[in-house]
Amino acid sequence: MRVGLFAGMAEAAGCRHLDVPWTRGSVADLRAALEALQPSVGPLLARSAIAVSGRYVADAADVPAGSEVAVIPPVSGG
């Protein structure tokens, strides 16, 4: 499954997406898989929102294979 990365998350990973071997699991499982695949994103990943099929979801939510997934890091501005 291809996971889109944005802003500081893309900078931390050094790319705009990560391809994660995935069949099915929760958002929490996906966070663990992403950190295992790219440890440099761990600290920011813990504070980032996850969107599945265009909707923000909680860590307990199911992520079916083939879903459109995006990791949205915290945003600051002024």
C-alpha cells in the first residue's frame, strides 16, 4: 500500500510516499509498520494525523488493503 507523506513528514523520510507491505490492520498497526520501515519518521509520526480514504481516523480504525492513506504532520503557522 502506498502511503502519502506531507510537509515535515516527507522531509523526515526523504520521500513523498512509502510503500508498505499491507493486507489489513488498524491505524496503530500502520503507524508501527511505517516506523519499522523508516525509523526516522517515528518521533513525528506519533504526533501526526492519519487520513484513510480522505477522512481522519483514530488509531483503532481499520485500514483495508488498497486504501488511500496520508500522514499529515502537525502544522504551525502565524
